[in-house]
Amino acid sequence: MGEGLRVAVVGYGLAGRVFHAPLIKATPGLTLHTVVSSDAGKVHADLPDVRVLADPRTAFDDPVIDLVVIATPNDTHAALAIAALQAGHHVVVDKPFAIDLAEAQAVAVAAHACGRLLSVFHNRRWDADFLALRTLIEAGTLGEIAEVHSHFDRFRPSVPDRWRERAGTGAGLWLDLGPHLVDQALQLFGLPDAVQADIAIQRASAEVDDFFHVVLRYPRLRVVLHAGALVPGAGLRFAVHGARGSWFKHGLDPQEAALRAGGIPGAAGWGVDPAPGQLLRVAADGTVRDAPPPSPAGDYRAFYAGMRDAIRDVAPLPVTADEALDVMRVLQAGIDSAASGSVVVPHRS
């Protein structure tokens, strides 16, 4: 298959350096061909054989590029994605898709008009804990689900100096971590009937939201999405309750920590969660008993393998534009709910 599909990553901050570049390099059939960055020395220290360009338009003008990955600050996603699509490339946008629903819709319209593939990097569909939860729900192990609590808490009392923490369009925790939790909820349960959100600033020196508590309302089910920056000893990831049992999960999927530490995706033990959670089953006599929980391994490379196969027209997109737009509908509803103090019905297509 030669050197594989050629990929250009635009941006070499946290997303490009820690996630996209290593995952692309570790996915058979893909070649990391170009990185767009103003700091060639930083890129070449990690990737000595990769071409570095300072201007994204130069990469977009190169016909050898098959796929462009947008890994830049959130407020630049839409314009760069549209430019790459119009130059004839397939495009992956890091989450969030855009800063609001209208921008995201404009990108999707451009992809359709250009006849190019468009996806959004909702990589946490391939978290080990989410895969375990999906297994439990699809097997009916927990019975009809009544409550899902999905947390992504941290303890960061000092506000770091980075664009995500500075006042400006597209910053804040809801647009940073919210897309992960929303996408997972929609994959399991679809669009909610309504959204009720509390989005706040808690740290004294913070300029943008660093807390959210969002309830997705379904006819009977309630899904609670929660994240905060002042949670020492943060541990809860999931608490899921159903008519036949409950599942509790503490600690995050190990892949991000491994990537930050320079781990090689796909290495021995990759994506294996050392703490697969606690499963409680309701027995026929009504007693609650421990049971062995599922423990699948996570693998973010599945996203890029899916992109490779979609471009080759042998499989569907790993994340479709319509799915990504639904995430944006819930994110927008959360913003509107927090601003108005009311329950908001997400806009539907």
C-alpha cells in the first residue's frame, strides 16, 4: 500500500503533539506528512522527518495531502476546516467542532458542497470505561437505565496560562470537556428532550468557566454531566443505575496519560484500564451482589483507522458530521440554558 494516505496536522499544541501526531503515526495506512506550526524546531525535536510549514494555506494548496487535521484553537476551527475542504481535502476537526452550532453547520455545508469527508475527533468513544459501559447497556445487564452520572473532574487550583483559560471566544471548560461527555451520552441514548445547565466560574483568578453541571432530560432517564477544576482526589468517572444493577467507575481511561508520557499507541498493554470498576447485580431474591465487570481495552487509533477506511470507501466514517452537529446542538443548548436559567430544548435538524 506504499506510504499510505498522507496527513497534514494543522497545529502542534497539546492536541496536535500529544494526540493526533502519535495516533496518526501508529495507524497503519496513514503517513504523517506535514505539520503546520510556527515553531519548526519544536516539531522537528519530536518528528525529525516530517515536513513543517508555517502557513496552513501552503499545506492546503499541496495536492499530495489526502487528509487535513485541524488541531488549532477552537475559534479557528471553522475557517480552517472550510478552507481545507474547499482546497479538495478530507478533514478531521478536533473537538469542539466549532465555537457554536451555526459555525459547525457552515462547515458541514461546505463538506457536502465540496464532496469531501468531514469528521470530528470524538476520541473518547474508544475509552476503555465507555466501551465497558456500552457493553453493559447493550447486553441489558443493568436493566432499564434510570440515572447516568458522568464526571470529568480535576484539581487545578492555579489557573494555567493557556488560551483555553483566557477570556475569549471558544474558551472554557464546557467547550473543552463538555464535547467528550455529551458525545458519549448521545452515542448511548440519542438527543435528549431538554437540557438544564449550570455553567460557572469558581476559581478566584479564572477568566472563563471552570465548572459545569448539566442534566440531559429524557422521558424517564436523567444523564448528569459534571466537571470541575476544584475537586481534590477526584475519582468518580461513572455511576450508572438501572433496574437490575449499578456500575461504578473511578479514574480516567489510561490512554491520555500514556500519550502525555510519550507512550506508543498499540504497545503491549495499551488502553488496558487497571481499575475496571465495580458491577453490582440485583439477584432474583432482591439481594445485591458483586459481579465481574467487563474490561475491554481502549484504543484511540480506532478513530484514525476508521478515517483511513472511510477515505478508501470501505467503511463508514467513525464520527459523522450529523453526529458531531448533534453534539453541538447539546453544547449550544447548555450555553443557552446557563445564560437564561431555564430548561432548553436542543435545536433539531
